[in-house]
Amino acid sequence: MSPDDPVRRHGAQTAYEEPYFTRREALDVYQHFVPQQIARSQLVAARFRRDTPDLGKTQPNPRSDTFMAVVNLRPLRGGDDIWQDGRHGYRAGMPHGGLAILDHRSEWATCISEPFETFHFFVPLKSLDELTSELRAPRIETLDCSIYSARYDETMLHLALALLPALERPQEVNTLFADHIFAAIRIHLAQAYGGLILPSSQGSGGLTLQQERRVKDLLLSNLQAVISLSDLAGACGMSVRTFSRAFKATTGLPPHRWLLHKKVEQARKLLENTQIELSEVAFTCGFADQSHLTRVFGNFTGHPPGTWRHLRRH
């Protein structure tokens, strides 16, 4: 990887056209989220799968102030060589759902002899600093989950599995959903592996009526608009974490789910009361395209939108 490579210049938070550790053609599956796909979200994640053995020695990662959390989706026996800043060791065996965290302030390379499937989440040190600053907690210097010993992490496994369908259709992933997932990853890793202890006073108060109206107006005024959790939190004068808790306490749902309900509700009204094409319904209601509308609408109502429109009129 050349010094001019964009990943080496800017670290894991930059969109990369090739996997950072090998050639794309050496993998059976390479899928990733990047900031350009999900406007202003901090979520950067990738899925890698190879179905044949003997990938060989990987290219070293570009150094950055970033932690890479690797969720294993296929059991590995382990024992392969690994180098951290040139120091030799051996990778541990990993179960399905095994987790390892690599600090990309170091340079890592490994030999991979087995077929594998992994899901990688990239968490900048800066984002952990933001979290501890908000909570007035001690700074997290490292995340302790070594690749030299196996750890099963059910929470990270579930987060990875929840994102697999979204990786197949990244154009359908909105910023609120990406922010929600990133927040869940960050707080879990900080608590489980960074020593973060949450304050004992975790108030469950909701939004004021004025805050609730302001946020809902922002969400509903333009269903095609890109809006983030930080936008909503800022409108309420809250941190993202405090706002997310307050919004769910008020509505019973996280913001991305609440908005999805409202989009489906609006689609129902248009289907029942107008003759506009399904593609226009999808656009008006803020879905990525007609297939996105069809899939979400079917999940909510049990019928695709065309069938639902027909049944409502007969």
C-alpha cells in the first residue's frame, strides 16, 4: 500500500476502494459502509469473507488513532502467525461470535490459513474521548480485548448480524439508524473493554413538550432530508446520548424507528387517497427507491404497497 493511498493518509474513517489488508479479488465477499454513503455518520464497518484457505500474509494496516473491533462470523482454529509492530505472536482460536480489538496506532499483519468471515467496526479514539468528556469520566486509553486470546461477545455479534442486511443495501441505510448502531457499539466497547463506569444517576426523564414538538417537526418537515442524531440533540440542547434516552422515554422508540413508522403511515395515506405511482410514493415518503418501500411496507402491514392499495379500494 503506497504512502499516497487515501486510507494511509486519513485512516480507517476514509472510504477505501480496496480492502486494506489484501486484494479485493482474493475475497469472496467485501462489503462496507463509508461516510460518503451515510452522510455525517461516524459508522464505518466492513464485512470480509473468504471461502478458500491460504490467503497468506496480509498487508499491514495504515496507522491511525482508531480501534478496529473484529467480530468473527466463522469459527477459526487459530495458531496463525501475527505481528504487532514487528513483534511476533500467534492468533487465538475464535468461536462464532468471538471478538478481538486491534489498536491501529500499532501496525498489524498476520498469516491467514483458514477460510474466514469477519465483521469489522472502526471506532476512533476521538469518539471515545467525546463519550468520556460528556460523562465526565476518565479518559479511555485502550480497549482490552486482545487477538491473542478468544472472547465471545454476544452483544457485538448481534450488532454485526443486524447490520448484514443493511450491508447488502447500503443505499437504504439512513443516518439516524447508522448513528444509533454506532452509539450502541461505542458505549458497549467502552464499558466492556475500556473500563467505563456509567454514572449512577441515569435519569429516565423524557423530552419537554416544546422539545418533542421541535424534534418531530425536524423529522417530518422533509422526509427526504438527511438528519443526524446530533442535529436532533442540538435542537434540544442535549448531548446525543441524553437525547436518545429522552426520545425513547417519550415515544417508546428510538428516533430511526419512530421516523420509519411515520414514513409508512404517510405511504398508507398516499396509497389510499391518491393515484400516484409507487415510485413517487417511495420518493415522497423518504425511501431509497420503490423496492425499499415495498420491503419496509410489507414488513409493517403484511402486504406489498400495490396489494395494500388494491385491498383498501375493494
